[in-house]
Amino acid sequence: MGHAAEGHAADGHDPDEAPALHERLDLRMPLLGAAAWLGSLAASLTTGRVLAAVLISSAAAGATLAVRRRAARVAVAALLLVALAAAGVTAFRAERTAHNPVAVLAGEGAAVTVVGTVASDPHTVQGGFADQVVWRLAVGRVTGRGQTLELRAQVLVLAGADRARPALGAQVEVHGRLVTADDDREVSALLKASGDPRTSRRPDVWWRGAGAVRQALRDSVARRPADQRALVPALVDGDDAAVDPELQEAFRTTGLTHLLAVSGTNLTLVVGFLLVLARWAGVRGRWLHLVAAAGIVGFVLMARTEPSVLRAAVMGSIGLLAMGTAGRHKALRALGGSVVVLVLLDPTLAVSAGFALSVLATGGILLLAPAWRDALGRWLPRWLAEAVAVPAAAQLACTPLVAALSGQVSLVAVVANLLVAPVVGPATVLGLAGGLLTLVWAPVGQVAGTLASWCVAWVITVAEHGAALPTAAIGWGTGPVALAALTASTVAIALVGPRLLRNPITSLVLAALLVVAVLARPPRLGWPPDGWLLVACDVGQGDALAVAAGPHTAVVIDAGPDARAVDRCLDRLGVERVPVAVLTHFHADHVDGIEGALGGREVGGVWTTRLQDPPGGVREVVDAAAEAGVRPEEVAQGRTFAVGQARFQVLWPPADQAERGPGDGSTANEASVVLLVETGGLRLLLTGDIEPEGQQALARLWPGLEVDVLKLPHHGSAHQDEEWLRSLHARDVLVSVGADNDYGHPAASAMEPLERDGAALYRTDQDGDLAVVVDGGEPEVVTSR
């Protein structure tokens, strides 16, 4: 990047002119990469006759244009043919994945024995009643339904948390039942394991070595505080399993999420460090290329050969290339060529958000950062200008996609990245050194690990304090109009940015306005709607509701899985007093955010279900209540109370409900507190996660019950009593559910009967916060998006 900029001044161009305005860039390969990406994306999103028509017309147009020898026509023909090739490969790959013999057996629910190679590290995911272990298996042989098949396919293995966890790279034999993988373009089926996998061959030596380094890295920071010992492995090799969800949310808000995943930056730092060592040891010339190649391979093995890691390795290699002579031009060509190759080898990348963000960030740095750096360099030191320009360019290029994924635009991302930049490199290098040295002599490795943890402590401080700013991020719609407007604004900023930044006064004024915007809490324009009665907060995969009970006052029902998310929702509603917080049951997705609901607010009481299970959730609620100065109180059927204009009646659980459960939370849903709320002339039914047996009991206890608004039980799980739900005749149904959750919520079988009866359904994953208001005596739902 630097060599290219210096060369222009030497060529006699006006040094005051931003290089991006006159530099002639070769964009042919980037355009080919875009064509391949769009072709694959089109094939991923269309099927059947539409796709066939696109392919045929593209081929015909390409062939027609190729006959003409004019350069422009040949270029257009090349773009069309590359798009055609990518679309064809994508369609073929999707067909092979969806209709191979493994997928056919899955459609039949066949019991099988599968032999294959473990292709990913097993990791734990939360299930409805118990945790599960998930890992990917590259299948080589399948035996079932009286036949043995030799083939290549990918399946996702689901096993109980108490099952053995095979090592990455091991060849194993697994017994279980195949089921269809819903809308998963990467695997042919899900395999529900019925026993422990049997290892028939150990992992190869390189996998064992990489695993040893990963474990040594964790050991080198084992004595550090929890957040630090979790973040060092995440920073070095993407091992983020132990990172606290609240810290992850803080990283998302401040635009630092890329530090929690394997990125091109990781590889650039690690391989760059190896090259420095090699030069210090006297290695020169082409041997340095061999060192770099060995470093890239070693990094991939340590971080695992998953698509995200391979993508990061490619982007990191491009970053290394950009450091050389004429690096910007070479890197642009490499970026375009890499996109073409990667999409052809793995078409699923076309719909991968991680891949898109990596490409956009790399492209932004290569295309935008030089001009921004040189504009700032007119009045700032060059090192500082580059330190500001690089994260700003990367963040700007990714902004529309980040908004589409998260529904928000971070205002502190550039500053946060600038503040942590000085320690990211040392933390990564010291963390890797700590792992390697621990293999040789643990005390020395722990010293390096401690130094790395001191560096990440600063990163954690920036993330937490940045996310706590009043307007660290602003909500943004995810609809086509909102995203089109944001994209147009992004393009405009990219074009005019260098002209604005070359003037110090203009730059400082813009910086001051941004500071004011971040520090000042903006007025609520349109949200919440006037006269709101109930709000279902968008807190991810969980429940958090607020019932209006007076000025700045609300009764809170459940607190979701994330303290920061529920706190922000209540802040948006202006809630300062919580007379009562009701926890319907003690599952994590209803109580883990309790500190966010109670912290910093005047709290009158905390009421809970009678069943004190699971114990972890109970302890969390007791501790949070004590912090708020109250003690939890159990409630049961028959309890009534009023706060402000709202009247509450507890319909469930019964007064003789047991207080002790099995300890694993498996009976907690059935013990959910069910509330009937009357407010503003409406009847609202808030159902927690009550199961069909409890729903049937409610039908017997409260025959003829009808309501205006229903909070659908258990996030729209398929496990419902359809007859009871329909008998409520709710006009509006609210579904608290997280985007892309692992449980299949909400299920079509739960929603479609209500829709057929004329109910309007609203989902927090699609609509954001859901507010119930009264319009002409009838309920109306207003969404934050």
C-alpha cells in the first residue's frame, strides 16, 4: 500500500491530489470475482426453471459477445461465462448434497452405521432440555437398510453432552439415525448418534501437534481472570468457546467481533512474526517464501481446516502480498482470483456472511484506505493517518452487510479498532509464543501468556466501555429500502471522504459531531409508540416482556438470555422502575439477563415459579435479586395483583406444584408462570414455555378463555396443544425467538393453524421489539423495524 502511494508522487503527479482520483487500477480480476460470486449467489437463491433460464440466457449472451473481438465485449463475455460457471457448479453441488444416498436415507429416517473422518472439533450447544455435542463428519462408508455404500458426503453428528468426543482428524464409526438437515447447503443429513463413537484410527501427526499447541495455549493463560483466559485463545486461533456471551455482545456493538474469530489479520500477524524471526536468523530470498508457506499451513492446522479458516488464510495471504512492492495491484488481482477459486471450490461461501465480510473488508482496505490515508496525511503523521484510514475503510465497506445482519450501525467501531490496534499484534504473537513455549517449559510459556492476557485486558476494557456509551450503535432497519439508503450513503462517503478529510478543520468538526452523537442519548423518534401496553423485547433466543404500569414504570416478565439486550430494550422504553419482575421459570433463556433488567432500576419485588429448577438459574436469580435489595417470592395459581392500570392474574402453576425438580431443568417448562393481563381494555395472555400437558390443564381450569393478544408458548416450538391455542381466538400473536436458532423455532405447525384462523403473527427475529397498543378499541402491534 505504501509503495504504491510513494510511486505516484515520483511519477510527477500532483502530490496534493488524492491518489485514488488519478491512479489507474486494474479491476478486471475483482470484477471476475464479483461475477463468480453473483452467479453462485443466484444459483443458491433460485431453483428449477428460473435457474435454467438464467444459465441458458447467460451462456447464449456470452457466446454471442465472444464472437465479436472488441475488448469490451470480450470482457463482458468473460464476466458472463465466469458467472455461468459458478452458477453451474453451485447448482451441481446443491443437487449432489440434497439428493445423494445419505440424503435419501435421511429422508427415510434410516438407522445406520457410518464410518468417516471427524472434520470439526466437537462443541456444545444448548438444547431445549439438555446440552448436545455437535461435530461434522466426512463420510466414507454408510451401512443401513441392508446395503453398504462407499461415497463422499458430509453429515452433522448430534450426540448427548455425556458422550465421548472424538478428536479432529480421527477415523470413527458411529451408530445412529439419519434425519433430514433443514436448509443446510453444507451437509447431506443430521446423524443422531445412539452411542459413543468408536475410533478406528488416530488423527495424523499434524492434527495431534496442532491440538497440543491449542491446549498448551489454553494452559499458558489458565491462571488469568476468566475473560482474559478466554480471549487469548480466541484472538490467536479463533477458539472462542469460553468467551462470555455478554462480552461477545460488547464486541459486536463496538465492531470488534473480528477479533473473536479467525481472520486474515490473525494469519498476517502470525506469519509476519515468523518472517521477522526468519530474517533475524539469516534466512533470505526464496527461503522466506517457504517460511511463509509453512506458517500459513501451520496456522490453518492450528485454527482448523474449516471454511472460515481457509477463507481467513486466503485473505491473510492477500494482506501479506499487499505489503510488497506494487502490493496494492497484486493484492487486488489476488483478491479477485481468490474469490473465483474459492466460490468454485466451495459454492456455499456465496451465502456465507463471514466470507462476504472478509472480502468486503479486504476490498475496502485496498481500494479506499490509500486515498483516505493520504488525505489525512496532509495534516497528520503518516503512521497515525494509516492507523485511522485502515479500520475506517474496512468498517465502511462492511457497514451495509453488518446492518443487514444485526439491524444496527456501530458509531464507535473505528475508534474502538483504533484504540485496540496497538495491542492486537503483541497479544496475538505473545499468545502464540506462550503456547509454543509451554510445550517446552511451562513456566516460561506462562510468562508469555500473562503478557498476552495483559494486552487483551485492554481490548476487553475498550469493548465494555465502548458498548456502554449511550449511543454506541444505532438501530437500522433490515428492509430493502433502509439497506438501499444505507448502501447509497456508504458509497457517497467513500467518494467524498478523501476531499473532506484532507482539510483538518472539516475533519475535526466531523469527529466532534461523531463524539457528540455517541455521548448524547438521542430522543426517541417513533419508538416506543405512544400508549404502548406491552412490549416483547428482541433479546435473541429467549423471552423478555414489559407491561406498562405508569410513567417510566413497567412490570417485567422474564429477562432473556442477555443482560445487555434486555437493559437496552428497557432503556428504549424509558423504564426506570420495576415494581415486580416475574420469572416464569429458571431456564437460561428466561433468566440469564436478570442483571440487565434489575440493575440501575428501582425494584419492588421478584416473583418466580414454585419449581426451583434448574439450580444454576435459581442461584442467578437469587443473587441478582439480592443485588437489587429484594428476595424472590414464589407465586402460584389464584394470585392477583394490580400495578397502575394493569391487572394481573396467575393462571398457572397450581399451588401444589412441587418445589424440587430433577436438577436438570427438564420439567421447568411445564412449571412456567402463566399470566393473564388486563390493561387498556385488552386481555393479554403471557404463557412462558408451558408444554401441551399444561396447556390442556389450563383448558380444563379456564374453559372459554379468550384473549386479544397471545405470547406464543416456548418460542413457537412444534410441541403445542393446537386445539387450546386456537380456542383462545387471539387477534395478534407474539413470538419471542432468536434469528437462526438451532431449535427450529418457530415451527410452521405451531403458527399456520393460528394464521388460518385469522391471527396476525409477529416475530422478534424478523420484526425487532414488538409493542402492543390500542387503536379504536382494537389491539395493534407496532414493530421497531
